[in-house]
Amino acid sequence: MRAFLKVMKALSDQNRIKIVKMLQRRPLCVCEIQAALEIAQPTVSSHLKVLEDADLVRSRKEGLWVIYSLADGKSSPYCATLLGNLTHWLENDPEIVKVLEILPFIQRETICRK
């Protein structure tokens, strides 16, 4: 039951749901997620940590950036089921639509210059 609750709690926040929906489109770095959601970088990092701890998201280092993508769902049947269902759920939700519409215009090379 502990694994189930961890996944459910991870998906109980609207910003974390938006992050998952964005990651369905393409892998993203923290600054891209921050720009899309218009929230502080520490908040984005906190949300990503919760999603990663629940095995819904994975990260990898790529040059200057840590890139986040959806996990494959193999670690848990709960992850696999919910990630699969979220592919189809909320596609017409106005908040999801808004964030997905601006996502193509957010590029890490432009907004995350170091």
C-alpha cells in the first residue's frame, strides 16, 4: 500500500500534474518547467523531487542541464497505470491546454543561459 500512496500523493498537486503532462510532450529541464508554470525554481525542484521519489519521473545530466523525463513505469504497476491513463486524461482541461500551448516556445538554450 505504501507504493500506491506515494504515487497518489505525488499526483495530488495541480503543478505536478502539469509537469507530468508537459513531460509527456518532451523531456525538460527545471528552467523550462519554471518558465511554463511561472513558479519559483525551488518550487519546481521540490515538485520534481516528489515525482522522482514516486518513480514517475527520472533525471539525467546533459551538459549544463539536468533533464527530466517520464519514467517508464516498470518500477510499479501503479506508476505504469497512472502514467498510461494520464496520457488521455485532462487533455481538454483549460489549465493543461494553456501550459501545453506555450511549451513549444520555451527552449532551454534561450532561457537558461549560464
